[in-house]
Amino acid sequence: MTVFDGETCYKVDPIKPTRKYAKRLRIRQKALSRKVKGSNNRRKAVKVVAKVHEKISNTRQDFLHKLSRKLCDDNQVIVAENLCVKGLARSKLAKSIHDAGFGMLLNFISYKLKREGGKFVQVDRFFPSSKLCSCCGQKNDLLNLSIREWICPHCQTVHDRDKNASRNLRAEGIRIMSTNTVGHTEFQACGETVRLVGTCAKKRVSKKQESPATPLCGSRRECQSGNENSQTRVAHAYLRRHEN
Ligand SMILES: [Zn+2]
């Protein structure tokens, strides 16, 4: 994920909890499969496996909560690209996409900003954020996913694919904000919800710094309780599945 705040552009490495805990999960699932059905030992092993799943879920949510908190504290307006996660999840990158939890991050940013009176702008996924040159506005149709760096044929600027896209998204976000029209790009006020399982999520966040003084979130407790609920839900769902 690439973040651009108007001055600096930096990349946030997505976490891969599923991969990180894959070995632990495999070992404990193997142990579970060796237990006799209906036995007490099996019941214990189910709990042990569920704990690994909980750990994975907690790691991901912890990271996303911290990241979205930082983004919302630093900015009053956040522009994000509205990517088609369902489509991406069907591609080769599926595991990474799910693991990173782009949709969840959008969701967290959306409600945190809403609570603090900020604005969350989503740029339509058909906006050619990667293909436009952020310097001269020329559109380069020759780009494909494998090209990470390119030189604009018009102004000769060397572009990093994601950094260029985040610059374009920021500019587009400002344009949407200033015109506030519903046209080719959609404007979503901060109150708009972003569904987790829905079709949208983002890869690049582009931040706009309007005023450095953003009120701190006073209801962190609320995030944590929401967090716990979903954790236990995962663990319980897993337990149910195995007890049958
Ligand atoms: Zn150019």
C-alpha cells in the first residue's frame, strides 16, 4: 500500500499473518486429525487449533487498527481507490489480498474518520490512476501490471507505479472535493459505509493534510470491544465446525 500526504510518499508493507502462522497451524491441525472422533483429547485439540486462527485474526486486526488510527490522526481527508477486491481475490494474488485485509482497512478508516468529522473520498475504480502521468497528465496505455517503473514518453519523468498512482489519486480526490459533483467519479461522504465482504477495497491510500490538528479519538475502548467480538466469532465459528 502506498501513502502520499502531499509531500512525502511512502509504502506500508502489508502483513501476512496467514503465512506467518502457517507452520504452527499445520502442526496443530495435524495433531487434531490424529485424535479419535468424539474424544476429550480431540475437543482439546480443536481449541488449540482455534487459538491459532484467533491469533491470525488478532494480528491482522491489530495492524489495521493501528494503521487506520495513524492515518485518521494525521489527516482529515483520506482519498482511497475503490478497488474490486472480489475480482482480485479470484486472481493469483488471492491469499495476499485476503491476508492484507484491504477491505477491513477501508472499513476502519471510514468509521474512524466519520467519528472525528473527517471526510473519506473514494475514487472510482475506473479512474486510470496508474496510467496517468502525475506531472503532465499524459495517459500511458502501454502499462500493464508487470511494469513497476516507467518513463513518461511526453515529459520524460521517471515514475514508480504506485507512487505515481497515489499522486494521481490525491489530485483526483481534491478535484472531487472541490467540485463535489457526481459524475464519472463518485463522491462518498464520510458517512458512507464500506462493506467488508462487498466489492470495494483499496490498495493505495492517498492522504491530504488539511489541518494538522486532528482531535484524538476518545473512544478507543469501542474499537477494542468491536475487535474482541469479531475475534471470538472467528474462534467460535471454528469450534462449531469441528465439533460436528
Ligand atoms: Zn508526463
